[in-house]
Amino acid sequence: MNKSMYASLLTAAFLCAIPVGCFAVDKQLTAEKPLAEAFRTILNKEISTLNIPIEMSTDELAKVLNLTIRKELYKGATKSKSVSTDVMRNGPIVVSAADNFLYITLPVAMSLSYGMFETKPIPLKLKFKATASISTDWRLQTDIFYLGVSDLLAEEVGIGPLSFKPRSIIEGITQPVQKLLSDMIAQKIKDMLPLKTQVSKVWNSSQVPFLLDKNNNTWLLLTPQEVMLYPLYAQNNRVKLSVGISTLAELVVGPEPASPKLRPLPNLKLVNTFDKTFRVALNADLYYKDLRAISAPLLLNKQFDVDGKSITIKEFDLYGNGDKLVVKLETAGALDGIIYLTGKPVFNLQTGVFSVEDVDFDMLTQSLLMKSADWFLHGTIRSMIQEKLNLNLTRQLEQSRQIAAKALTRVQLMDHLFLKCDIKNLKFNEVIVQQDKIAIKIYTEGESAILFQ
């Protein structure tokens, strides 16, 4: 054995005899990437309501009726044998509204004829009440009920050698007059409250993206779902139809969204009440590339002491997985390798702060650390990561709300058709982890009205 070989063997034997603890040997490990989990595809969406107030006054209806109802109302036979009558309008029609009924007072002059004999015109006021309803297929129906006469009539009226009871004669001729009024009022209400025509305009025009703010390239995207109708309201001499189009409403920043295929106007959904709140989704999107850019300077090349040992974060990355955020760290020092932590994205509307809570080592990383570097499990790295991933979004969300409030004050949907919104507050919906970003779903709430001008 030569001297050099002997020296090498001696050195090897010497090193083997030294306890391992006499040297500071860094732990080297590479944890496996967390198992991939599917992202949520079904998102919670808040429904908004486009309110379409359609109304008229009873004075307006009376004016139209007075212009269109002819003077001659009835001419012909009565239930009394050989007696005929001639009923003529004898003054302006009066219409009022109360208790969800229209009340119509029709002044007439009625003359009776028997052979060569004829009475002088008898002035009367016929009273009716009407109610209107609309079916799911958009048909308007008006029912008229005769309430009697408002004047005291003589028990008998003489015509030549005969005498008759005028009240019974009037009762017999109200049916044709009633039919005339019913058809006329139904048609005029339909003309003055053109429900299907007006709603169709709103329904079709709402499906086209609207540019709200050119400077910020902000669009309003509506997706109408159904049309709801509250029963006709007739009170205090006004007649109203409460119509609501339920829709999804979203504020989109960026290029013009593609116009969807036009959906046909559906049948009416008759309801007793509906939520009149108008909600516009304001999506605060946090892209992982932006989160990395913000968080990296706070973490990279920073030294952290853990249980008397020091580590430095050399590489930092984060991405989404299922409903969690994954943080990837490449460390050097007492622990040299790659580890993974996971956390739950959270948003607090009151403080406007986005944060990541419940930060902990991924299960595969935990298993590896327990075998080779359990001291690292008890360090402050989790709380430090959780602290550095906080972001205050108050300014961004308030700016979005102000843009929405200003832009939605008056939006022209088409000629003579406007959407008016009164935006008041913000409401948090949910946080969604997606492939390239974290989407914070916020809604700004208020009330809307469709104006035909």
C-alpha cells in the first residue's frame, strides 16, 4: 500500500468516526405539488329588476273616451212590447279610480217611443265600474259592471194612452251600452298603456351592451331572464301597471362584450309582488401576476429566523387550485428546497381588505417536513405569508361604484327610451378562485326605472 492510498483511507475512517452533528448540513427537500382540484364553474349571480312604470290618470282616460265614444249609444227596442228607446250621450264622461276599480259615470238622455207618441228626453247618469286584467299571453281583458242610475226616476212615465216604468226599461238596455263601454275602455287602456309594445322595446334593447364610460372603457351588460307583471293598480285616480324585467346586470371593463343571440320576449309571469332592487355586478379581479408583483418585493431575498435557524426565500409564486390559493416558496439556508402552502381567499366589504386566511402547509409538504424538518412546521412562515398577502381594495371598488352611479344616472337604450338608476350602496357576494385570477363579486344596489320620453 502506497502512502497516498493509506492517507485517503485514514481520512475516510476519521470522517466516518465524527458524529454528523459536528457539521451544519442544510436540509434539502422538494415537496410535491398539491394535487390539482377542479375550479368552480357555477357562479352565484344576483338577479336585478328593470322597473317599467306604465301609468295614466283617469282624467286622461276620460278625455280619450269623450273624444271617441259616439253620441248615439243605443237606438232600438226595449223589453216592453212596442216600446222603443233612443239613448244619447248627454255630457262629458267622468272616470275615477279607487279600490283597484275604474268608476265611470255616463250622462245620457233617454227618450221613449210608442207608435206616434214620444216622450221628451229624460236626463240620466248611468254608473259602471270596470276592472282590467292581463293574461300571461299579453291579452288585456276589461270587465264592466252596471251599478245603476244616479238619478231618482219617476215610477211611471206616460206615453200617449200607456204608462211604463222607465227604470225597468233602462235595466233592459244597459247590456248593449255596457258592451260598448267594455270594448271601448279595453281598447283605450290598451292604446294608452301599450304594455307588450313598451316591454318589447326594453327587452330587445337591453340585450345590447351599452358603453357607459368611454374614458374607462366601461360597459353595462344585461341578460334579461323573464317579465313579471303585478296586478293592475287603480287608486287615487291613477291607473298603473307594475312591470319588471328580471335580468343579470354586470359592469365590464375592457373591449366591447359580444352581443348575445337575441332572446324572444317570453310570456308574462303574473306575480303578487317582486323585488324592485337593481343590482349591478362590479367584479374586482385580482390576477395572480399582479398579486405576485405586489407580494414579491415583500418576500423575496428576505431572511427569516425559525427556531434558531435562518432561511431566505429565493423564489415566490402563487396560483389557484380548486377554491384555494397555493403559495409556492423556494427557500435557501437551513431549509433548502421547495415547499407549498395553501390559503382561503377572503374579502371584507366593511374594511375593503382582501386577505388570505387559514394559511397552512399543503398536506404533501406537511408529510415531508414531519420526516425531515419538523422544526419548520412550528415557525412563523405561515403568519408571515398571510400578513404579506393583504390588499386594500377600498379605492378600487369605490371608484367602480362612482363610475356605475354616474354612468347609470341616465342611459339611452334607444330613441325615446332611457334607463335611470339610483345607485346607493355596495353589497358583497362571494370570492371565486379561477384559473388566472381571483374574482371578487361585489354588487352596487339601488332602484331603476325605464322612461319613455
